[in-house]
Amino acid sequence: MRAGLVLGLLLLAGPAARACTVCRPKVEAGIHNAAYSANLLLVLLPVALVLALGLAVFFVDSVRPPFFLRRA
């Protein structure tokens, strides 16, 4: 418990990633290019899929099948 708390605090207090003055513009240009929105979408896609799966599992009992699939 204590080790986990210490580890969490150390991870929060860690320094931010930095680049040297020569490399920094190149790194920023590589991130903020024409494909930025596509890259952002690809990064957020797994989050959306996990959220959709969780909602589907949560609401599976409350969703009724269409009238033509119901049993008599």
C-alpha cells in the first residue's frame, strides 16, 4: 500500500518530456501536421470501443428485441 502510494507520487512528480532546442521544432512539426486529426482519431478509437462495449454489456437486459424477433 505504502509503496504504491510512493510510486504514484513519484510518477506524478516526474519531469515533463523535453527536447533540445534543435529537435523541439522538428518534434512539434511532426505532431502538428496534416494528419493530426487522423492520428488523434486512431489514438481515441480504442477508448470509444471499450466505452461502447461497456455500455452494451450494461444495457443488454433493458433492450428489447424487435417485434418480428420476439417469441410468441
